[in-house]
Amino acid sequence: METKYISQGGMAQWFESIIASGKRVYAPVNSRGQVDFKLVKNLSEVADDYIQTTQSIKASVYPKAEVLFTYEKDHGKVNLSDFDPETIPETVLWKVHPCDAAGFKPLSAIFNWDSADKLHNAHLVKTSVISFSCAKADQSCFCTSVNGSPGNTAGSDIQLTVLPDGGAIAEILTPKGEALVALLPPVFEAERGDKKEQYLVDLPARFSLEEVNAKLNKAFNSTVWKEQSERCIGCGACAFVCPTCACFDIQEDVHGSKGRRIRCWDACGFALFTLHTSGHNPREHQSQRWRQRILHKFSYMPDRLSVVGCTGCGRCSRACPVDMNILEHITSIAKQ
Amino acid sequence: MKKLRDRVAALLDEGAVSLVIGYEEGTKRPRPLFCRNSESSGKLIFDSRCFHNLAVYVTKKELVGKERFAVTAPISTLRSILQLYVENQLSEEKLLVLTVDLNGELREFVTFEEISAYVAQFEMKRGEREQEILSKIEGMTREERWKFWMGEMSHCFKCYACRSACPLCYCTKCVVEVNRPQWINPWPSPISNMEWHVNRAMHMVGRCTACGACGDACPVGIPIDLITRKMMEDLAPEFGYIPGQPAKQGNALSSWKLDDREQFIR
């Protein structure tokens, strides 16, 4: 790892050279009153002055709907056309927050827990992450409680920490990061001894993961699930804005003798998610589905995949129509 | 506020109701509260910030149980309760409705007739936001409107928060959950998103009371509440409705008459 300094002007030139290299660049854009990741061509399109994008960057490596394969029946034969990883373009994610970059690890842990997921991995290979450390946070943020921090570099190829002069400390973290630097090496100057910590938001931890995990190990039959989930209306807003939620559905899109098999986002909060063909639903009530959401992130994933399924980005709390605040709920479980 | 809390505590202590659905302070704004004992009634609040439509909970059987319960209802919730009553989803024996009127007085409605008389005092008006967006849309050509809505719908990722937040979406099996046949493709795409929203809108025609809960719930900021609101406004003069009040002769798209003056229906 190498640390450099890049000036504001240098950053603009570097951005132009990334675009000129032909890579797709996704960055936060403010439109319709919301900030979200969109394809950009100019640095001027990139949003400033916001806490968090409404949606996470998850869709870049786990699209909302993706074709697994296509098929065509032809005189008793089936011609199958598999997903081709080469169709995925080189992609750069610009101005990702550390809580989003940290989401790649839990997401990949799910997609690769038994067999390697060709699609997800193809996206990952082609994706480079330029994260920006956080100088601001709001009351929904809690990365420091879930192994993260406003300057966490996990999942990033380069992390920039913006300085008062508009320039930035550039931490070049991986070979992918080095390749991006190589697009325009002269703008990366010798570091000036700036202290990164000085420019990060102070966000004290709100709970201890070990404590939560220990409580959850004995909480399966607790009344807490019913109490907390009474107001939950069972939509999928929390899951769809989450950087680590990976529930999916597999669907057929058939037209005559041709078809496509599609993987699309789903949510464990939906009643339909666990409904069996027989009509039996092992998670019949919203409280059981809420329990699944929390246990999966804070108990099952740490136990089985050695990674916590939450990065503390706070998006679910911001998106929830009925204020199911995850920080509040987890803190109350930790204190029980 | 004290009157409301005291009354709720008394109702629960006396056993007149087993549950009171109301509002408490939340982390961002007031949120739903479920009082099952008089102690929790101390958290109750009721003011102009309490606009989440609590009628969404009154048809959830696992939540309200079999005994009599109460709900504290601002005007939007009262309108939805009346519509649910007209649709035979509620009974007077089971539901007690409380509100705080404009003079700050606590009101109790035992019958739906009383709610109806109370609601009739309030004229349904567009707010500033509704007026701003709707007048823009009303000034568009048909092609421009289609473009506008296709653009908005392209942001939909089918979390169904609009459906979940709507008090009138009480079906235990929604059209999007019917998969034999699969009427609407479950994955988000421009056309399947539009299919979902057109379906939702058509199921709401003549029923929507324009509470705005669907638009408020949408995490990606689609003003979907304005579609059903506009339909409510447009239908009212044609079918003799009063906007925001239930159609006493039945809902526009789910009732018909033998002596209808239109030929196509016969």
C-alpha cells in the first residue's frame, strides 16, 4: 500500500483519464431529490453535500435482475446459451462510502458460500472501487459498531480522504488501484504528511457485536421479535437498499420456444419468500421474518461465514416507512 | 394529549379494548405505537406530524386479534376506515375510533355514521406538493405524461412499500403474488414496473381516499400517490362521489347497474 497526495485539479484530470480509458463509471448523482449511483461522464455530475445515497452500490455486482442463461427449443433439441462473463464491462465505482465498500465482503461470502457464483464474481473481477472516507454522518450511521469506520479501507482499491484545499490523501490499496493510478501517474504527488484521522467524522460505537451475538444466540424464542416488529408493514424497502442483503428469486421468462432464466432481488421480509407449494409457510408471521432478518445478519453470518451481515450504513432505517430503526432495535437487544 | 393518554389508559384498564393503535415519538418523526397496557399509553402522542395512516393495521388479524380494539385516527385514517367499512372489512362492534378535533377536544366514534358526519366537515384539498406536481402533469401532452411516468417508474425496484403502506391493499394474496399464471413479471424492468403500477392504480379506482401513504412510503421517491389521487378527483364528478368519502353506491370499477345508461356494459 502506498499513500499519495492528489490536488483538486489533479483529481479532475485523473477522473477524465478514467472516463477516457473506456471504463464505465458509476458515481452518486443528485436527481429527483435523491442521490443515487448513476453512469456518469463528467465530474460535474457527481453529487456533493449529502450523507448517503438512497440505494447502496450493491446493484453494480448483484443486478436487480440478471439473465443466468437463455434457451431455445429446436426440433427436440435445446440450445442453451450460458451467461458470458466477457459481456461485463470494466467498471469503476467512484465516491463509494466505506460502508458500501465493506458490503462487498459479506455479499461475496453469501454468493460463494458453497459454490462459486459465476455472475457475481464476474462483476467483482471487472469492478474497481474508489471510496471516499466520511467527513459527515447522520443519526442512522453506525459503521463503528459493526467493525467499520469512516476511514475503513476494506473493499476499496483506492481510498480518498478529501482535504480542506479540495485535494485528497490517496491510499492506493490494491493492484487494481495501482492500475487506476497508472492511467495518469503524474497527478499522484508525494504525500505531505496529512493525518487522515483528522478529517474523519467522529462516530462513537453504539453497541458491541460480541454482546449482540451472545444475546442473539439465546433469543430465538424471545418475545422481542413480536414487540419490535408490530409496526413493520412487511415491504422490501430495507432489503432493497441494503448493501449486503442477497435474497433472490429465480424466474422464467418464456416466449413460445424461447426463454430466459432470470435471477432477481427478493426479500426475506416478504410473506411469499418462504411460502411452500403446499401452502405451508414456515415464516408465517412478520415477527418471524423480522427475526430472520436480524439473526441472519448478526448471528448466522458471523457464525457461518465469519463476517457480519451489516455495515452500519443506516439505509434501512432511513428508507423504512414506519421507522423500524435497526440501530435502535439492535441496541435494545444488546442491553436486554 | 393528557386527555387522550388518560382515556386510552382507562379503556385498557377497564378492558373495554385490548389494544390501542396510536402514535409515539420516533427517531425521525412520529411512528405507530401499539398500546396493550395502560403504562404504554404514556408514550402516546397526537399532533399534526402524525400522518402515517394507521388504518393499514386494522385489517391485520394477527395484530388486532379477536377482541375489541381502538385506533387514534387523524383525518386521513378516518377516511380509510370509512372506506374499509363500506368494503365490509370492519365492524362497529370491534373497533372504537378516537381522534382529537381542531379544538383539541378528544372525540370518540362508536359508529361509522358518526365518523362519516365528522369527515364530511373536511373538504379534500390538494396540498402544496400535490398541486405543484399535478399542475405540471396536467399541463403535459399525453406523450409527455407517458414519458414522465415511464421515467419515474424506471426507478421502482418492486419493494412493494406502496402496497404495504396502503390501508386498502388488504388482499391476503396480491395480484403480484399470483404465479399460476404469472400476471406480472416479478423482476423490475421498465414495462413490468409499469404493469405493476397500472394494476395497482386500477385496483384503487374509486376506492383511494388520497391519504398519500403509498407515495410517502416509496423509498425511491416516486410520487405514485398522485396517480390514484388524480383518479379520485376525476371520478368524483362522473360518479357522484365526494372526494375522500366512500362511494355509498359501490366502487366505480367493481359495481354495475342493470339500468346503466352506458351501452357497453350491457
